[in-house]
Amino acid sequence: MNVKRVCFNCGSSSFVSDRSLGGKMVCSKCGCSAFKNKSSSFLKRKNLIFIAIGIAIFLIIIR
């Protein structure tokens, strides 16, 4: 199972293991050690936008 994680601070998905912190994963761009699972809410919002545009076009055509 491939879990996509992103940095909580900058949103980057590239992490490295910091040897000075005992192998703790940190963001390679900003150095933050807090990360979260990548959510699919962006995709849901994108689909919602397309549906709204489709409804607006449909209403314009009917008029």
C-alpha cells in the first residue's frame, strides 16, 4: 500500500531521513518534521467545479 504524504508546512512530498535526529523523516525543502496524508479533497473540489460549470452552461442553453 502506497501512502502519499505531504509536508504540513510547505505541501512538498519529498522527504529525507535526517541522521542527526535518529532517522526521523523531515521535509527536504523546509526541514519541517510534521507531515500529513495527502487528501483527495482537491480532486473532489475539482469535480464539483466541473459540475457547477456544466450546470451553468446547461441553464444558459435552456434560456
